[in-house]
Amino acid sequence: MAKPPADVRLAQLLDIVPWIASRDGPSLDEVSARFGIPEDELVAELNLLFMCGLHPFTPDVLIDVDIADGRVWIRMADYFRRPLRLTAQEGLALASAAKAFLGLGGSERQGPLASALEKLETVLGLGSDEALDVELGQAAPDLLESLRHATAHHRKVRLDYYSFGRDGRSERTVRPWGVFSEAGHWYLRGWCETVDAERLFRVDRIVAADETDERFEPTGSGGAPDSRIYDPDPGDPLVVLELAPPAHWIAEQYPHEDVSEGPDGTLRVTLRAGQQAWLERVLLKAGPHARMVEGPTGIAAAAAERILARYRA
């Protein structure tokens, strides 16, 4: 059976290491049963810890793993015994990452990570859950789990998917390569057999996903999934936009081929727009702060009129 993806294995190992380190030599059988991982795979993962540490990789900065007589001990490097001194910005970034990681579904809600996060929030003065709220999109946990399972076991999935760019739903048969989070949303990257090309699907736009019994051979996408969330086609038409400062997010969020700044802070951005529906939404979101210099004219006004017509109806 193929190993789970690297992100799943890493999440599991981050739970296993502190659990073993806090106990006096638990048996491999006990660890294997608790975390649902075969003993041979467990030993292989633990052996990787011998290479974990900091430069210059001397014994005092390496994690020590001792396996003997069916038991395992983990002793953290001396470096980790010294308290870290974080700036407020570093602490907030760490707390945000920890809270997001707890939302992945593989960590114990009352485990070491949750305990460390609670202490860190206290030090940072984040007194309530409302003070720091990290949510990665609106993807349903059971849907994420289903997609991860299909990915790990190399099984095709049938998707009922809403395409933002085309503003329509379609049915797809996909070979899932990986599930990842980026820019606050969950994504599935894989090979879409319907269009015979690599595609990226935002999980919160998947209406339904059914895992099939049909397996596929993984391709060169192994390891962590590619986290690019937009790939413009070289054949897509070019558009040129003038962006006032409140609309600079367009240049920051989407790949572009050229950008220049005027004396008044306005950006002139050249990018490729393969779907008119996508370009309409970007312009409507930017409102009066974005103006099209080159490209199809009147599309934002036409899109606004269509939206108004729906409300009038």
C-alpha cells in the first residue's frame, strides 16, 4: 500500500513526537495502535528524526531517538530546552499557524499543540477565542477527509464542481494529486480526465465528490502538492488595467506580465484573462479603483447590468 502524502505524514509525526517525548519509553505496539500507523512505517518515520536539528548539526542540536527491545525514547536536543524569545509579530504568526494547523483535522484538540497554543495566546494577550480566528475557507471536514483519502489511496473521484471563471457547474472525473491550503482557502490539484489536463479545484466550490473504485498510477506530482493557485495560459488574451491604490491587491494576487507605477501611485498592470466571467468579477470587486486601458470594453458595466436585472426580476 502506498504511503500517505507528505503533508499527512508530517501532521501525524508532529503529534507522535511530543507524545513519545513526554513518556518514559512507550512500546512501539502502543504508539502504533494509538496513532493508527503500522509498526514498520512508524520505525521508518522515527528514523528520519535522527536528521532533524539545526546548523551546525552537532549532537546538542539534533533530536535523539532510541529504539530498543520494542520500546522507543525521544529526547529533544538541548537547543529546544532553552526558551525561545519571540517578537510580538513572530508570536502572532506562530499562533496563527498553530490555530490553522489544529483545523486540519489530524491533531488532538487537547493535545500538546493545543496546550502550547493556549499558553502562547496568554503571553501575547489574546484573551479570548474571538481575538484570533483562523479559518481556511468553508470546506466541509467530511469533504476534505474524503478527498485526502482518495488522494492517499490513488482513487479517482467524480466531482460536481462550480467553476468561478465560467460561472457554471459541471461534472468532472479527476485523479487527485494533493489537497492543500493557500491564501485562506482549500484546494485540490489533480488531473481532470474530462478536459485531459491538470486542473486546480477550490474545495468550497465542490458541490459533491464521490470516490470511485478505479485506481490510477501517481505521476510526477509526488510529494507536497504544487501550491500555485493560478496558472494563466500563454494563449489567453492580454488586458491592461490601471489600478488606484485600493485596487493594488489585483497586482499582488494574480500573476502578471508587466507592472509599472505612475507618479500618483497608480499601477499599470498587464495580465492574461482567460475567462471573461473571472475578469468581470475582478473589475466589479475593484469598483471605481480599476480601469481597463486595453481589452474588451464595457464588460464591467455589462456584468453590473446583468446583476441588476436579476434583482429587478
